[in-house]
Amino acid sequence: MNPAQAKSWEQTVRELGPRQREVIDVLMHSSGLSAWELSERLHRFVHAVRPRLTELKAMGVVQVAGERWEPRTQRHETIWKLIPWDERGQLEMAI
């Protein structure tokens, strides 16, 4: 991570709320998850997770990685993943 990226990331981390940090922590250990999958892993309602994803997308922390069929809703659900910050495509941070 170059110095400009590090400074930008440090500023972003300071702005994160506790539930946003929870979402990031789960996404760090996956190749991408839907809001439903995140809600299951976080033991929260999906309606509490989706706004965090919207906020994190606006902050430039997560991005859409595709879609997956969700049998519970009978629809395609957006798959979210963290945006890579370094050359290896890994997000390096200490939250």
C-alpha cells in the first residue's frame, strides 16, 4: 500500500461504525457474500446489513462482485466483496 492509500484508508477506518466494521471483518474472510449470507454470519436481520453495504460502497470500501440466486427471496442477490488496496489484491488493515 502506498502512502496515499494508507492515509486514505486510515481516514476511512476512523469513520467506520461498529456494524460497518463487523461487515468488513466477515467480508475479509470470504471471496464475496450476499446481504443474506452476511446477515446469517452476523446474526442480524438482513435489513440491518443492507444499509451498511450501501454506506461502505459510498466510502469506497466494498464493491459489487456479481450476483447469486437466493432461494429465500426467489431472486438474484448482489454479491459484495472488499475493494483490494494493495498489489496482491488483499485488504491490509488493523480494525
